Amino acid sequence: MKSDKNARFILDASILLYDPECIYSYPDSHVIIPISVIEEIDHFKKDFTETGRNARIVAQMLDKIRNEGSLTDGIALSNGSSLSVFVMEEKQLNLPAFIDLKKSSNRVLAATTLIHKDYPDNTFLVTNDINLRVRVSALGIKVKAYEEMAPNLDKIYEGLPSRTIDKKEFEQLLRSGRLSVSKEDYYANQYVWADFENENQKLICRYHSNEQALMPIRTFSEGIWGIVAKNTEQEIALDLLMDPEVHVVILAGKAGTGKTLIALAVALELMLSANRYQKILVSRPIFPMGRDMGYLPGDIEQKMEPWMQPIFDNLEFLATNKQSPGNKSGGYQRLLDMGMIELEPLTYIRGRSIPHRYMIVDEAQNLTPHELKTIVTRAGIGTKLVLTGDPYQIDNPYVDAGSNGLSHVIEKFQSYNLAGHVYLLHGVRSKLAELASNIL
């Protein structure tokens, strides 16, 4: 056993391919990358995907750092930590015969075991590979997931808090439409139940950080494009979507809660009736559920059509809904033909500037934080971005409920008044869909 009080964080490929900057996430410590991890990352460098891009970034960063000294001995980083590459020799190992060292995860396990032997009190393996965490933990070694970017989901989805107010405050809220509160109590655009003490009266209010006040939300009793809010969360969603000062709106929630339908209804209202936007731009990540059907024939529109069918279903409902002013548009197909509704593959969005659009990214929980950063930074002047998705219904194998881009955006934007989010709880698709969502 060697004496060294610095914590040793061993990073595997899943962490580096998720966030190449993770080597700077552990200040005043020793960051170690097993050489087998670099070999594994090398297999991805030619991929034209986010993973391939991150693999190339990792290689470039390590190549730049190695010029500062010896990666074997350790090189000092700008945050007070040091970085080294661990080279393992098989003769050093004393592992069970059933462990196949041809598997990359087992080579990481072996390297971790050797480092832990010398520094048992302060060695940590950092990995998002759940099975690897279980195996390493079974050997008595400390493990953790990469949580530098993971939000507190309980905090994000805690629902509507209540604030009990007295008669004087309640009358002030009704009379002036505002109630001054401490800015430390709420985050920007947070929604609150204002409860009048001793009376069975409630008001849904939104905290406006620039005013440092709670204000009752706007209600749309006549509905938006034929869609009337069926619960409190949908009322909040309409309030956010119809506010021109809120540029990023996140609608999270389980399947069937009306996220996409409400977003599209407001889009049609603001584009066709209010003339606030020039076009509606809609996109979805391409992740199949179950077995992939392979390549699809045709041009971009034809290839995108199967992925966009949920959008078309909602547009058709809005166009045929008796309560909607669908006759103004002549049906959604006419809007598509006129180019007023665009279907955009996220593959080609990098480098674009998108002004004066109402932009919807559906199923955003399947995106990584970096992918969503790329999308959000495309928004130009006069563009409103709406992200919808369910953080607990993920098809992307490289992210989970805490590390996906949707949860990340909610966490990072909650202090800024140009963004707002709501978590929709109640299914409205059908009684069957709601029951299935809850019990299956």
C-alpha cells in the first residue's frame, strides 16, 4: 500500500464518450485513464455520430496534454489535478479465470483492481456502465456514476409548491395582479399555488424574477386552436407557450399527457392567427423502438415521414377538430406543401441560424446535453423553442433519466426568466392509455 491522500478517479470509455471535458471535473485529484480505454475510444473516431465526434475530441485533448510532460508519470492540469494514462501488464493480475480480458470493461476492471491495491482508501471508478459498477463494487472498490451534469430529478419534478397567504395578501393579489416575494424563495418562471388561509380559494401564480413577484397566470377559457386545457399542468403549459418573453419552453411528462398536441396547437395559433412566426419547424431524434427496420428509401422528406408520423397524427387531429379554426389553414398538408411547416432532420442542424420560427423538438429526452446545446444555440432572433419529452422513456442507450439533454436543459435554465418548464402528470389521450401508462 502506498501513501497518497489525493483521490484517484479512474475514467472509463462511457464517461469520456459522453463528455470529453470530464477530465477537468475532479479538481485537486489524480485522474487516471487506463490505456485500454484509449484503445476502445479509438474504435469510434471515424463514426459520423455524436459519439464519434466525442472520440475525436478526446484524442485531440490527450494529444495536446501529452506535450506538457509524461502521461505515464502524470501531467498537471489547469484545475489543480493531474492526469495520467495507466499501462497494465497481464503478469501483474490476480483475477478469477472466468474474467475474459478481451472485453474492454474487464480490462478497466483489472486496471482498477491494481490501482485500488496500492491506494485502497481513495480509489474511485467513474463509469456509466451499470454492470461494470456492480462488478467493481462487488470487489470492494468504490464506484460512482458521472454526476457532474446530472440534475436532481426530485427537485425538477416536485410539482407545484403551495404558498399560504393571508387576507390582505390575497386581496392585493386580486386587486393589483401581483404579490411581492423574496427572490430566494423561487426560481424563474416557477408556478405556485397561492392558498388563501381559512378559505377554500386557490390561485395558480407564476414567479416573475424580473418583477420579484407572484402573478396569476393567464387562462384561455376559449381554448387555443380548439384545444382547451384539461388540467392545471396544461393551463401552465399554455401560459408559458403563449408568452413571447419565454423563449425556451420545456414540456416534460409521460406518454399521453398532451405535450406535443398543445405545442402544435399554440404553434398554429401564433403563426396563422397572430402572425408572430414565419414558419413552424418540427424535428425528432431518430431512435427506433425495438428492432430497426434499416435504411428507408426516398428523399429526406420520405425518409423522415415514418419518424414524423406522431406529428402528422396531432396535426390531423387539430385540422379536423370541430372546435379548431382549421378552415383557415385548409388542412395541415396544405401548410406542408406551402413550406409553412418544415420537417428538419437534427442531423443537418449544425451550423444553421433559425430566426422567426416556432421550433418544436419532440422526444428530446433521447438527446445528449451536447446535442441539445447545439440545437438551442441555433435559435435566432424571434424564434421560440419548445422541447417535449419524457425523461423516463428513453431509447438512446447512451443516456438515462439524469444524464439526458432534456433534464440537463431544465436544470441549467431554471434561474433565467427567458425559459420555463412544466411537468405534465395526467394522461388525456384516453382512459386506456392512462391506465397502461400507470400500471404496465
